[in-house]
Amino acid sequence: MAEFLYRLRPTRPAMLTEGLTPEERAAVAAHVAYLERLAAAGVVLLFGRTQTTDEKTFGIVILRAGSPADAERVMRGDPAVEARVMRAELFPFRIAGMSPSLAVPA
């Protein structure tokens, strides 16, 4: 299994300062539930976002997948990406170190 990271950015940055539309709220809720399910299954290792509300704001998802195509499917299957509430970009990634309290078996 290889590690990958996908970076998420809001397609409508004003959602960070003006609030979410009902459609965005539903997509973000589905996005969080999707990542929580994948984390419980050991696919997603970590996910979160910066605590800023400007044009530099982004989220990340670090995951393990069998191939770049598998990682791409996970990213494209993210409800926030499917709903076009967030745009995503995939990167090959390698965890070089982490706190033992965060370690996930390979």
C-alpha cells in the first residue's frame, strides 16, 4: 500500500466567511461522514483543515491505497468533490515520521 495526500480547497471561498448554503452544508456533512467511514476502515489515516478563512484555507486527507488510480477513486468519491463544493488535487505522499500515539498499522 502506498500513501497519498489530497488537498481540498473550497470552490466558493465565501462559504468560509458568509456561511454554507443548504446544498454546501449537506455536501460537507456527507464529506465528513465519508472520511470518518474510511478512517474507521483504515483507508484514511488523517484528515483536517486549516483554521483560516481566507484564500489560503485548505484541507488535507492522507490515505493509503493500492495504486494511484485507487487513491484517485477515493478522492473523486468524496461527496464534497462530487458536489463541486470543494476542488481536490492528489499527491503521492510518504509519511516520514509520526507520534506513536497516531501510528496506524500498515
